Amino acid sequence: MSEGEKTPKTKQLDEKLKEQLKFFITSPLRSADKLKKQLYADDIFFRQTPFAWVGEEDAKKLFFYGVCVEVGKACVEMMQTEGLFEEVPAEKGAGSNTGRMVHNAIIDRQHALIRKLTELLSLIINFTKTTNDVEYRIFHSAQNLNRFLNQKKSFFDVFSVEKNNTQSSIDDYKDRVEKDIRTNGNQIPWFIDENNYKRLKPSVFKGWMAFYKNAIDISNDEEKTMLGISHERYSMFSQNVHPTLTSHEYEDDEDWETVLANLRYISMLSMHIMGRSYDLLGLKDDEGIKKIMGENFEKSEASQAMSMFAKSFEVGDIVFAHSNDLAEIVECRTGKFGYTVYKIKYLSNPPLPQYPEDWIEGRRLTRLFKPEHIRPFFAKSLEPTSALPDVVKDTIKLMLAEKDYVLIGLMKKTLADLHKSGMLVMMLVNSNIIKPIGKKASSEVKE
């Protein structure tokens, strides 16, 4: 830092936000710790049995103990992210390259964790189809079989020879899986890729996307919301774990609200994982996800965290797309898994001139107003406190004299002109439709 240059102010989390983050971090951690203690008195047996042949009951308990460990690690990651907030610049641009690198590094880690938790939730939901606990032991054996098949392939790819010890382990775990399949009435479990298994080719598991799609079919409404949020982050995983030497496709290089939203989402995924785990074990968690999703869910912090993801819009709504592109919803389409995507028509200049319309997910849209809210919005701009130029006010007066169907048609061009001139955001802030953050306006609607 050059001489005389001031150190940028850093973020200071207010007490309300600290309490909210504490809730989201500690809730799944408490559920995981409580379940671990109900499964085993300590973690010695879990640590000593990664390759052991255990009874069916222990196989199931070890499976869910491992689930608790994964949720615990997610909570540790959330704690570390919370601690970083006190070290990042308070305003966009204040931290220059350093601030962006810290932000992007956190996003990488969050997306990787979201991918892991999405796969875990999908897997556990699919286990509701299991009717014989021996399938948990088959799963353990298949994981170890897969591990040694991958080792064999990797070793041969590098050295062009095979390792006898690895092949012995493959034979052993293949034998264990075969014995349990016979115990299971010769039924190959739903998670096994029968073709790869018979050929002893990794992976012996069906693809994670297959688990994901199957889970959506049998999940409850709240789980569908969680899995629906995941689909884009799930597909972005490669960008986050492999070197990307061109510019990363982050929504905003220094959008710390996205980091906070991801943190809350990671917590909600973790809580749903724990909720399903308790159910599959026939246990109750009185302070778990079912209480959070209970009668007072609409007023809960969990509901507030999910609201930004579970957005819905109607044809005719005026929205901001990608934070600041003015558009109108012209079509809604619901996919086979129950999720809705929206076709928008840009009122402002489209990002790509050759595409004046496009399909977009709800989470990338912010409703400014419904058609019936147009007249009150423009009427408010005529109040004495309005800073609009007189010529603009005179135009608005003429528009307000028209009938609603005429006004709605006129307002689209007027909104586009106001947006282009930079006055629209000021009007939206003055009307409390969006709220300012620092020196810039946020497209966060105040419903």
C-alpha cells in the first residue's frame, strides 16, 4: 500500500446478522452431534471400521454416522466463512484485487460444498426406497470396491503394471457385495450400475445426476425447493474445482450478499439432510428441521433464507434481470420436476442485441411491480418531494390520464427511457420498491 493511502474499512456484522448466522451454523451442528451420540458413544468404532465387515445394523448406523461427520464439516466451513466477513472491504471496489480474490475463493469453496451436500441429500432421499438394511452394507462394500478399482486403473495408467494387493482387495469386496446381493433376494440395489459392476469398471455406482433426478421425484416440497436451487450451482462445480484461466462467471465479483445467501443455503441443505437421517433411523429430533418448517415457518429465519430462492412471477410482471436489466415476464414454463423458468422480453437494451427475449431462472429475477402497481408508482413520482425534472412530471401526468390498458402500454417505453437516463433507480428507491446499499441501489425488493 502506497504512503498516505488509507486502509479500507472492513465489514462489521451487526448483532442481528450475527445472531442469524449463529442460528444457521449451530442448528445443523446440534442435530448432527445429537444423532452421533445416539448411534455410538464415541467415534472409535467409526474410525476403526472403514474396511471392516460389520453386521447389517452397524452398517446402517455407520452410514448415518458418516452423514453426521459430513454435516459437521460443513458447519466448520460455515464458521470459517463467517470469520472472513470481518476481514473483507466494507464497500465494493475498496479491496481491489485482494477483495475480489477473497470473495471468489469463498465462492469456489461454497459451490464445492453445495455440490457435496446436494449429492448427500439426494442419496439419503433415495435410501427411502430401501426395504432391507443389508443394502447399507452393500453400499459400504461397493464404495470400497470402487475405491480399489480406481486405484487399479490409476496405477496401471501410470506404470503399465498391475498391483496384486489391489486386485486382492477388489476380489474381496466383490465377494462381499455378491454375498449380500444373494441375502437381498438376488436384487441388485438401486444405486449399483449393473453394467459397470459386472465388468468391474469404475464407477460401480449409478451417476450422481441419476440420484439427483430420482430424489426430486420422491422428495417433499421443501426438499424440492432445496434441490431445485442446487441445479445451477451443481453444474458450476467444475469451474470451482478445476483451473479456470479465463474470467470466472461469478454473479458479481464482490457481492457479499451472495456469500451470505450461500451460507444460509448450505445450512438449510444440512438441516434437510439431518431431518431425513432421523426419519430413516426412526428417531425424532425435536429441535430439528421439522420444527423449523413447522407452523411458524413463514415467520422463521429459515423461511427468510429460502425466500430469495423460491421466487415466483406472473406474465406481465416488470422485473430486473441479472440485477439491472429491465424486462417484462412474457411466459412461464414449468418443467417435469415442477420447477418454473421464465421467458422475459427486455425493455432496456438486451445484453445481446440479437436476442431481445430469453429464458431465465427465477432466482436471477427481481420483481419491481405487477401491472396493477404501475399507476400508483407513477403517481408517487409526482409528489412535491420528487426530484424528477418538470418535463418528466408533465409526461407522467399525461400518461396517468389514460385508461389502465393504455397506460401499461405507454409505461413500458417510459420505463425504458427512465432506465436509460438513470432516473428509474432513483424513482424506485424513493418509492421504497428497491432499497439503497451504500452509494449504490440494490435490486432487493421490499415486498
